[in-house]
Amino acid sequence: MRRCFHLALGVFCNSALVSSVAACLLLQLSSTLTANQAIEFLREHRGGSAIQTVKQYNFLHEFREKYAAYNETREAPNGRSLSR
């Protein structure tokens, strides 16, 4: 978890897109971090201007859900043998 935060500190956020990408990166690096915690972390280190719109907020929450679903499908066995 600490590695995640050090990596985020190295990201210079100067636009809404970069802030959103940085939040998604935080969510990918930590399975226990919530979207709200990622937003709060960026606001603490970037300032209150990180993740300002409802669209950005909703995107991060949807990203967390979709990324979790994606990881579940990757981990689930597909019924095929790996050796052919």
C-alpha cells in the first residue's frame, strides 16, 4: 500500500484527465483502496482541484466496480486445459 502512495506522489496532476488517470492507477495498485479514498488522497496531495466534477467522481466509482469484475473473470477457471 505504501508503494502505491509513493508512486502517486511522483505523478504531477495538472488537468482533470491526469487526475482521473492517477486515481485509476491508485485503484489498480491497491485492491483495498476505495474510490473515495483515492479521491481524498489526490486532493490532499494535489489540492482541492483534483476530481472536481460529478462525471469524474462517477467514472472512478464505475472504474473500481468494472476493474473488480474484470479481475474476477481473469481469476476464474475457463474450463480449458492449459496444455494442448
